[in-house]
Amino acid sequence: MGKIVPLQQAVAENLKPGDTVAFEGFTHLIPHAAAHEAIRQGIGDLTLIRMTPDIVYDQMIGMGLARKVVFSYAGNPGVGLLRRMRDAIENGHPRSIETVEHSHSAMAQAYEAGAAGLPCAIFRGYKGAGLKAVNPDIRSVICPFTGEELAAVPAHRPDVTFIHAQKANRRGDVLIEGIIGVQKEAALAASRVVVTVEEIVEDFAGLHPNLCILPHWTITAIAEVPGGAHPSYAHGYYDRDNAAYLDWDKVSSDREAFAAWMQDNVLAVGPEAFADRVKGLRK
């Protein structure tokens, strides 16, 4: 199967400097291994799109790969700030970044519009919200049928979307169980789609067909990376590593500590390290 390749190849062939890219997963199945490979390859000047950017984008921003972030709520889930993102915004370290903030609903609607090939998303929202004052991409339109004022935002159309999933079969179909978030829409909205998976299986015999949310013809490349969502969780495989999120608050609060952590845990290791990190968390 030509779509199944090593992670290094999947990233090098599909992510280019200056791309608009989404690394999506909502609490669950966040594609950390793919983001780490992008960091190792030093692919920068990126526009990063993500609902709830958490530590995966904190790391990419802290390594200077981002020029712009389109997002809804930025934080270390259950802990606090994204300190590397804040340092970039407030102090321009290691470079200044542009930010475009939306609500969760607007981000999901924008992905869905992109997946449908539409130029914008139209929905009820943002009435009385302060975000309109700082985000010129939030516009209003009048419904031609009811006369109601509705919100409109540009569709998300990433050059490439990265997601993590539980399984892919040899044909290249992708199976996700548990919380899906916006992975399907983010993938269908993109020009290229790279999926990391816990395992490659021969087929999905005996599994409910609705679990396979992305057929092979929507996927550009697949890489088998056990543990590739760590420290987030993969339903049926391993739990969320809450300690890692708590530790990140300390690591990311200091520039030198951050640089040392990235050297030891990202730059000096490969994707195979993820399997070891989830050993104590496996179901």
C-alpha cells in the first residue's frame, strides 16, 4: 500500500514551509508525534489552525515554526497558560506571531464549510461577543429568506491536516473510536491529509462500519506510530498522561528549561519514543 510510509517521509512530502496546517484532535487523539516530526525537520513559517491549541502548539510556537495561529481558546488543559505562546505574543520570542481568535463553534463551522467547498461558514453566533472587535474576519450577513442577521467567518482550507487515529487497514481506510471532535471535517477541508495510527491491520472485519470515518481516497499518507497521541489519550489503547500536562507548565515557564526539554524529548529522539512513553498508561 503506497500510502503507508514512515512518519519522516509523510511529513517531509506533505508539509512545506509557509503552509497552512491543522493538527487536530479534541482532548483525544492529538497528533503529537506528527508535530514533533515537523519540529525535527524545522518546517516553519506556518499558519497553525486548531481548536483549543494546547501544548502541541505551544511547542511548535516555542520552536519558532509559527507565524500565525487561528484558534479558539489557547491553554494547557486543566492547568493554565500556554507560556511559550504567551512569550511569542507579548515579547516576540522566539518570533512574533499573528493571532486570530474564534469561538469553538466558529472553528467547527469553518472546518465544515471548508469540507463542503464553501467560501465561508454562516451560523448563529457572536451576538454581543467582544471577539468581533479584535477579529475582522468575523462578519455579518442577512439571511435572504428570514431577514435575520447571522455571523459569517472564512472557511478553513488547510494545505495539510494531520490527525491521529486508532487503526488503518492495508487499503488506507482510517478508523476512529471515541471522541472524534473535528478530525473528519479538518481532513476533508484540506488539500492533503496525513494520519498517524496506533496500528495497521489487514481489515476491519467484525467492527462496526461507522467507525471508519475516512475512506482511503481521502487520505494522502499514513504512518504507524504507536503512542503517537501521547500525552493525550487514545481510546482503547492508553489513558491521558495528566502528569505530563502538569510538568509542561513548569518546563514551558522558562526559556532555557523549554529548550533543554525539546532537545532531550523531541530533537534527539524519533517517533519510536512514543511507544515507550505510553507503556504505563496502556489499557
